[in-house]
Amino acid sequence: GGTTFYFVTGGTDEALRRAREAAGTRDVRIGGGVETIRQYLQKRDIDELHLAISPTLLGSGEHLLSGIDLLELGYELTEHTPSAAATHILLARSAR
């Protein structure tokens, strides 16, 4: 589909810098595990976060928002859409 993936080992700052350079004026999307998303959230590098929460019991796993105060970081719930399969939540960060 025309998507190119680059694997960066120099940390989140380098990865975001390179992604912004490659994207130009287009949006940058961050992929990764829970710890990657937590790092970007804590640094306020995520403008919008789309969470799809499915009613499936997986066990203990990793905790995405444990110890993160989204309100203090400037995030707010801007949209939520519930369905039988999942609830979609959109969080947005106010301008810095």
C-alpha cells in the first residue's frame, strides 16, 4: 500500500525527528508497544490518540496509562463511539 517502515534504535526523539522529516506536511503515526506509546505520551509528543478497547480478557499484560495523568499532560476526551465489538476513544492534547 505504499507504506514504508523504518526501524530506529536511537530512541524516541530520533525516531520522531526522522518520521517528521520523511512525512513533510503529512501526519506522523506512531506504532509500537505499550512502553513506546507511554514514552511519547509523557513527553506530550502525541497530538491525538485513538484507542480501540475490545471486551476481551487477556490477563495482566502491560498497563498503558498507569501512573500517567492525562489531564495534567493536557489531554482530553474528544470523541467516543461504543459498539458491541469495541469502544473507540479519541484523546487530543491541547496546543502547547
